[in-house]
Amino acid sequence: MSPVFYLSGETPPTEGIFGWRLGMEAERRGKPKAELVLEVLQRLARKMALDGMFVGPDSNNPDVPAGYTYLGQLIAHDVIFNNTADLAGQREEHERPFASPALDLDCLYRGGPERSPIIYAWAKDADERCLLRMGKTSGRAYRGPDTGSKHPSASADPVAMDLPGLSLCPEATSSSEVPEKDPQGRCPADRLIGDPRNDNNLILSQICVLFHRFHNKVCAEVAGQSDIRPGKEVFEIARMVVIDTYRHIVRNDYLSHILEPRTWMVQQKAQARGEHFYAKRLAIDPTTPLPSEFWLGAMRIGHAMAQPVYEINGVQPQPVSLATVMSFRRANVHNPQNVAGQPVTNDWLVDLDRFFAADDHEPVIASRRIRPAIARALYSGKSLQPADLEGVRSLYERLGGVPFRDLARGYLRGLPNSQYLAAMFGVPHLSRSELIGDDRSGLRGMYGASIKNPLQEADFDAIGALADDTPLEWYLLREAEVQNGGRRLGALGSAIIADILFSLLDRAAEQPPRQLGFWKRQIFGETHPATMRGIIRYVDAEHTERRAGRPGSQTMA
């Protein structure tokens, strides 16, 4: 198993690593520790799924539109390039080329056109590749009543709003002639994008499309306002501008939505003083990996924010289930042959205006409140059997779905418990009574009064053991519920995410690229987009007027 990288740089004491309290119970009962811990975590995962089944008006988060659930996933894919498919970590040391734990959108750019030419396209009159590839939709499939919408989802013609794929069956003339797999056992289409994870669900893929369109429009603006022929230099200028805009979004848009406001302000001051744990470690060794508390714990909050259904546009006749959103590319529901890799039809395009608010008064789709309740589509309710403990890989593939996988991986990788981390950050820890809760919430309660609590069905005090030694992911969700009504993260969750992302932002600000300010003014004037809504507005607008002074070459250092 690959090593764990702790935020503090030091291995916590025995009682600072989750599982010590259940280990005592296992020793008392003469039972293998891993068997008992994983049994309890499976019960906890089932409880989270049962609580997630109860959806009402108080389930929605009025402070965080639904788009930030998936923007957080894109950010995670940007900074976390480990292959975490294997619960035991056997493949997590496999390094993807050109990846870095930095806020540099390498999940989009993949090292640039020289290193990954297949994901780039030629611009008109270009000397070299500089555009991110775009795929065309297959046109409109749903022939319902005319909604009057101007969004491409209501168009009848193919539009460049999809992620591209390379067909492995060129002889096929229609989707009905494309086999499920070709003779070599490959998918009928290879995705021509920087990170295939960004095409794993419908909403995330459309956010990725937005960034592709953003980059390509910036390229067009640079070429149109200068004497530079489209090519390497135009690409470098566009990438520089897009990454800078993205970093503004991480700081001012994403973090301001999910962190509690006081922590957001305090952590920005801590960044200015260089007080973050990760920043101090990066100053000593810039190659320091991302701490496990971040990518195995805090960044998993998005699973609780996912809604069970989404109204993705004004064309679909009914809301789309989360299960469909997540399986869209593996088994496309919009083509009758169910062939993976087929282009998106227009009626499945996501109207991002619904997912990112333009102002405080515009109705948008809300995320779910941040609390220990998971949409049923993320859970697989198979029971844990002793034989399953013969290999953790079978646990990953067969049991519990997302909540169990995350909890179990944290335990198997030696993740610190919440008690230790709260003391390390100097933030108030939830009391034992707040963790246990009442008949409605907490470890003891259930949102549905008639539903049995799986933790109470254990033959020992599993609730008390978890209250003494609380797994980080569950704690952060409960903390948000207790401290902020699930509308924002609590003190510890905010501190962990802010520590890492502000540290990465600080590193990015140390050496700003040459001519960044010049090109931002040239491209955006005085309205540089600093939010997701700003990017949407810029991408959907017509090209800006060509300015009188056409600058010459501005070679990047």
C-alpha cells in the first residue's frame, strides 16, 4: 500500500487515527479489527443512504446552487490525479503524464499541444494546434412542444457543445451498426479530452465543455487583436488567461460558496501570512503530495451535495435522475441502441444558467444541504459477509457504493479522526452529544422516524464508539449540519479545504506570467470574469470589438 501523506507532516498518535476505539472492541470480542471496523462503516454508509431518501423543502441548500457540486469535482480532478479506483491503493502510485497537484487545469490541457496533440484542433490559418477539441451533438431527439428557449438544447441541428470522441468502428454508418465493443474489446469511442473522468457524468462533462469553449474563444480574441498567427504562442497566452480566471473562480466563487464566511476571510489572511500547514510544507519541498485529509476526506463532501434528480434544461419533459446523470457516458439513455460513446443529443445538453446563479433573485437549481445523507443512487445496499474480507478489492466492487467506499478507504489508508484534526487546527470540536444527536439526527437518529437505525442493530454500542473516534468524512457532514444548518461547511471542513486550496493559490501567485495583465485588459476590458456565471456570460456573448491598436508578438517567458 502506498504511503499516507498527512497534513501536519507527522504520523498521528494511535488515538488520532480512526479505528482505535473499534479496535479495542474487536480485541475484547476476539474478533479481527478490520472485520469489525468495516462492518460498522457499512452500517454507517447504509444509515447515510436511508437518511438520503427523505427529501423535502429543507433538503435544499438556498446558499449553494447545484453547479458548485460539480465544479468542486472538476477542481478535485485538477489537483488529484491519483488512480483511486482500487480501495487498497495498489494502483494509486500510477502517475498520469503531465499531471501536477496545482491549480493549473492540467486535467484540461494535458501538457499542451506538443505533448498531447490528439486532444487539440487546428484553428483557421493556424501554424500549429491551439484549440481544445469540441464534439458536435447529434441534433434534437425529443420532439415535444416548442418551449421558446434560445438554449442549444432546443435546437434541431447539431451544435458544438459536446466533448469529442474518436470512433473505433469507422465502417459504421449509424449507431445501430456500432457494436457494444469492437473485436479488441475496446469501447466504440475513445474520449479525446485531457481527463476521461471529466466525461463521467452529464453535468460535469458540460462544465468541461464550457471551459473548452472559454479557451477557444480566448484564442480567437488573441488572434483577432494581434498580429500573432494562431499556434503555440496564441495557445500559451490563452492558457495563461484561462488558468488565471479559473484561479479567481476557485478563490472568489467556489470557496466563498462552500466555506463558512468567517473562515473564508480568516483563511485568506492566514494565506497572506503564510500560516497554512500545506504552504509551509510546499516551501520546504514543492513536490510534497496532497495530504490524505484533503483528497480522502474533505473533498468528498460533494457526494452529500448531489441531488437525486435535476431539471437539466427547459426541453426535457421530466427531471433527470442522478443515476442517469452518473451513467450517461457508460450507457447513454438517449440512443435506443444504448451504445456508449455516441454524441449527446441536443435535448440532453445542460443549461448551465440553471446551475449557476446570475444574481440573488434568479431561480436556480439548488444543491442539497451538506449533511450526512447521501442520494440513494450513490449507494449499493449489499450486506457485508465475512468472506468479503478476504480482499479489500471485493469490498470496493461489491459493497456499499460511494459512502462505504469513501469511509472504508479512509480507514484502510490510516486517515486521522476528527478529534485529532480539530485539535491540530485549533477549532472547536463537536461535543459527544452533538455527534450522537437525538431521534431525528446524528449517529442515533434517523430522518425517517419509522426507519430502523442500522447502527443500533449492532450487538454492541457502535454509536458510542463512533462518537469517541469519528471518521472524518461523516464528521465534516455532521459538523456542517450542526454549525451551519448544512448551508456551508463547518469550522474543521472549512479549515482543511481552505488550507490546501489557499496554499495552492499562494504558490500560483508567486510568479505571475509576463504580460498577464496586458492580455486580460486586451481580451476582457474592465469586465474580467471572476465567477462561473461570468464565464457563461462571456462565452455566450458575441466576440468583442477589435481594438484599434493591434499588439504584436508578446512571447511568454
